[in-house]
Amino acid sequence: MKTNTNSAIYLFFLVLGLFMSCTDKAITQDPIPTHTTLNLESKEVGETRVINIWTPPNYDDSKDAFPVLYMPDGGIQEDFSHIANTIAALIQSKKIKPIILVGIENTQRRRDLTGKTDVKEDKEIAPIVGGSEAFRSFIQNELIPEINSKYRTTKEKGIIGESLAGLFVTETFLLYPQMFDFYIAFDPSLWWNDKQLLKEASKHLSAFSGDQKRYWFAGSNAEDIYVSTRLLAKVLETAKVENLKWQYSDEPKEEHSTIFRATKEKAIIWAMNAQ
């Protein structure tokens, strides 16, 4: 009788644990939006890249062309779904105009999103790092033309990313500002290469020219992040670049793991409306 009781108790907690596990997954999993996926052969990075494309609800029923938002970390199991769902809600509430989202699924994330580094510890985070130039060339020379050929797009385009992807967004903004019209970076990893990008920010901004650009960025309560993002805000304030609109969102109540979802709505609204 005692054995049966123990077995019943064990079975109860096993079922309860499975139920709670399934419930947590259902709560945290983002609904996957209707989208299209294409495989793009890339000479720039030497591999096939999976690309996810979400179009606004009125895309099929109109002949209009739309801006495009590009996103590293854009796999279905990465950030594509929650950003697409957020954009859909913002369009429905008329807080932003309709836009196409293009998510780039990762293969070797730390390779693609980091620039070159002379720091030993940086080189140890992955077998290969420092591939941001090749990844940027892939986006510029292969992905953007492919999207423009397959979808009705305007000339306006932006890029969004968090952490190392935020580093990539910021690096692109400072080194190649003409590549996109607006840039959104959450908790950019500006500590990379002993903060070299931050150290050279003034020089890059002094050479800034061309059409007006928008740059929105945020820093959480992570010390290795906010020290650099606050310094970058000071650099931007001092530089007073004439044809640049920028916004820094200091978020001391947010952690590195929460800042993306906590601030994504206001980031996208500002970036798409700050004309």
C-alpha cells in the first residue's frame, strides 16, 4: 500500500511538472506570423542564408511600395516573430506606416556581428570573429537587391538589432551611414575591441554627410553596456551633426535580457516618425 501511495505521489508531481513546463512554453512562445522564407546563396559570406520576410496586411491588396526594416537575429527561433507581431500592432494602431520586415537567420552570429579586434578575450568568444564587413557586404550587395527585386519597396530602409546585433547596427551607422535611413540599437556591445568604435565615434561623426539619418539607441543597467552608451550619447551631443536626428533611451530599470522587448515599441515609433 505504501508503494502504491509513493507511486501515485510521484506520478502526480510528474504530471504537474509536465503541465507547468508546457504552460510556461505556451506563455513565453511568440506566435509565428504569416511570412515567406527564402534561401539566398551568398558569395560574400560563402554560404546559404535563410531569410524571413513579413509583409504588412495591406501588401497583397494594394500596389503600394513600402519601406523595409532589416534585422540580424531574424530567425523564427530568434527575434523575428516578436518584432513582426509588434510592427503589425503598431501599424494597426496607426502609430507607424506599413513596413516590410526582413529577418536574417543566424549561422555564426558572433562571426557576422563583430568587427575586427585586437583583444585576446574577444577572440575567445567564438572560433571565428570579426566578420562584420563580409556580413555587411552580404546585406548591401546581395540581400537588399534581392528584396528589391521580389517586393515592392521604397528607397527608405532601416536596421534593428540588440546586443552584438546592436554593435553591428552602431558600427554600420558610424562607418557607413548612407547604407540605411534609420538605425535602432538596443544595448549595443560597445565594449568590443576595447571600445574602439566608441573611441573613434567623434572622427566618424565629423565626416558625416548626405541625407538626414536617424539613430535610436538604448542602454540597460548592465555596467559593461551603459557606461559606453552614455558616453556615446555625450559624443553625439557634442558633435551636433546637422543632418542627424538621434535619441538615447537610458533604461536603468531594464536588464540586458529585458531591454529589447521593453523598449522596442517606442524605438520603432520614434525611428519611423522622426522626420
